[in-house]
Amino acid sequence: MIFADDGDLERVQPSVFGYGVASFEELHEAAGDELVRDVRRVWGAIFGAYGDTLVRESNFNPDMLNPVQWNSAAVYRVLGWHVLPLLHSSVALDGTTLAVDGMGLNELRLFYRRAYVEEFGAVLEAGLEYDLGSGFVVVNRRSVAELQRLRR
């Protein structure tokens, strides 16, 4: 699943296309799949109810996620895990040409990895938007007590 595109990359890191790479589209799909994997990992553990509708891990569908909500996290994921390591390994740079606030490629990669973790957590904290069939609804975190409650 794709949550971001090259235009989003250019918006966040404008100089990323200045090194001979015309497109990173194939990397967006890989990053989107990894993002979905991360959501699936926490889905059953902390989410699961919207009103009286029980949302189980077995019926989780990544196509029902709101792609707008995950855009920033997807951009950070593709930059931190795919684009910057690719540029670092294939382009001879001095480490200062592609920079934000003076950070070289490795520091920039770590910056976007931290940004991904923070954004992912912020989305979960705000409530995950999921389409239950009648439009997007916010599926909030459930407390430990709620998760352990027996239902008849």
C-alpha cells in the first residue's frame, strides 16, 4: 500500500532528487508495506473496539486505513530506511551536500527514523482512522482493563 509519493518526498526533503535519481516510487510501496506491518503489530494489542463494533486483528484490512493520516509517517519511513541509505551507498558525497541544519547523510537518516517513530506514536495516540464501511471513524486505544474484560 502506498501512503506517500515522490512529491511528498520533495516537499519534506527538496534536494533528494538532485543526485541523479529520477524516482523513488518502488521504495514507497516497500515503506508502505512496512508501515502496515507496524500498524498490524499494534492493532490487536491496543485497538479493537469502536462503539459496539469489535474490530479484530483477523479482519484488519490495510486498505481501510486513512492514507492522509499516515502520509508523514510514510515519508519519514521511506527517507530513513530506503532513500538515504540508497543515496549513501550509491552516490559519492562528502556528507554535507544533502543536509538539514548541517546534518550529514547518516545523521539525516537517523533524524528521519526518529521522526517516523514519533509520528507513528502520535497517530496512535490521536486515534487511528479506520473505515468501518460508513466512512472513517477513530478507533481509539483501549486501556489494559478494557482489553482484559470478559465479554459474553
